[in-house]
Amino acid sequence: MAVARRKPSRTTRKTTSRTTSVAPRRKAAARKPVPAGEERLLRALQQGLFTSLGNSEGEGRSPIGVAAVFVQLFQHLTKVEAVALYVRDEQTREMACLAEAGGSDPSVMDLWQEGLTKAERNLPIAGGELYGVRLHRIGRLDGVVMFRPGTSQRLASRKVLSLLTAVEPWLAVLLDHARLTVKYAAKILRIQHMEQVSDILNSSLAEQEKLRRALDAAVRLVEAEAGALFLAAADGTLQLTALGGERATGLAALHSSIAAGVHRTGQAVLITQGRQDPRLIAGQGWQAALPVASLVSVPVRMGAQAVGVLEVVNRRSGKPFSNWDVLELASLSNQFGLAIDNLRRGANGGKI
């Protein structure tokens, strides 16, 4: 038997209970300004740094320029007491401070050294008066960024540390790019100096003037304070032929035992710690005129025959010479050898 289904009736009654009260609408209160969060600080830091680098030239794009812009922006945005950026020197392998902002009293320097020690020992730099993160390049420790908390900083120290950790990857890349930019610029300049040496040695200048100017260009090539060209006399002894460089002024005579050894063995010499090298004797050779911190001495050959020595001392920046400097001076010494060969053959109407 069919069962009749009752169609449900619709109701128009409101289901809201009479006891339920509806709160009256209120005007939205004006929000108070809040400190910038980590994300906003990160964007501001990135934008400010890229803008500064985009507008800068020369030294502004060097590692020191990048570091200076970074620490100033970081302190300005976070209001930390002090911040410092250290990067490992490619030659000495020591951590060098590229830039710092904030307090510079002795206690801060002690904190930076404490942070460097922890970084080298792979210990965390987080707590108390010092926080920091390591900079890495190709999987190895390349530097450290550290900050000292301040009473007016915008975020808690742990959050500032988190911001620094987020910044680290692209900061390391920017420093690496700046390093490469400086290297390429220096390489171009060195090529120009090498071409200048070649032009001078192939010019029609008088013999002595030709060698002196070529030596000056060689000294500028490796950024040395002074340099000397020694040529072998008929009896085989070395004689000073030319002097160059800003520290060579006033030197009338010079004998170098290092150059004599290079001429005898035909092997180049690189000294990077002159103050500790027993081959450099106080009051003798270069040491009689200036303290030698670093030295490069390469043989000058005419074919297979050693005819002299090209020697430079002390890089103007204070850093030691490198193996790259030895290679470049050796390349120049070959040009000196060819020029001397031409002179001795009488190609330019003269003889040495």
C-alpha cells in the first residue's frame, strides 16, 4: 500500500534566539606603528644594499665597499649597538676586518676577537653581549658577521640573529662578486703595465733610459715600493744597472745577496716574511735602506743563458707578494732578456 509522504513546510520564523544580543558596530581603532618585522628588515636591507652598489663605482664595488654599506645599513635598520664584518684574506688566510659600525672602544674589539675564536673553532656565537653568523664560500669558512646588542634595537637579539642568518647566503655571494670584480680590474691593469714594459723595451730610447723606465713599469705592475735590475758583468759578477720605485730614491749603490743566489742557481725566490727570514741580514743589501717585509727575485735570461736578475721589495699595501707576482715578473724578465739580447747584438746601436 502506498504511503503518503508529507511535504515539509517552510517556515519564515527567524532562528535567532531572543536572548542573543548583537554587539553594536564600532569604528576601527587607528593602529599604532609597530617595529618592522624580520621580513621587512630583510627586504629593506637587500634593497638598500643593491641600490648602493648599483650607484657606486670603483672602490664602492670592492669587498671593503660592500662590507661598509652592509654594516651601516644593518645597524641603521636594526639599531644594534655595534656590528662588524670580517673576511679571510686570500693570501695570509687571516681574518681581516673589512668594516664595522657602532662602538669602537677596546671592549668591542675584545668581543670581536672572541667571536673570531669561536668561529674558527666552529662554536656558536649567540648569547650575552655577542651574536654572529659565519660566512661560507665553496663549503669553507670565509668570514664572520657579528653584532653587539643594544638597548634601543628593534628586535630581540635572537630575531636579529635570525635576520643575519637569512642575509648570510646572498651577502657571501655579493662579497665574492666584489672580490672577482677587483681581480678582473687588477688583471686588466696588469696587462696594460706588461704591454707598457714591452713598448718601452722595443722603443728607440737610449739603453739606460729604456731599462730604467721598463723597471719602473715592472715595479708598478706588482705594486712594489722599490725594484732593481742587476746585469752580469764580463767576470760574471752582478752589477746594479737600474733602480725604480718610490722607495729607491737616494740609493746610489745596492748589493743583494738574494739576487746573487738567484743568478747562480737560476731559481726564483719569494720571501713573504722578511722579518723572520735568515737570508735577509740587517744593514746589508735592501735592509740598509729600508726594512724588507716581502721580496721577489727572478732570473733574467737571454735564451738559456742567465744574464741578470730582476728584484722587487715590499708591496705598497703591506701584504706579501704571491706566487702570481713571481709568474708575472718571470714573464717580464723574459722581455728584459730579449731586449738585452737585441742591445748586445747592436740592433739599437748600443751594447751593455
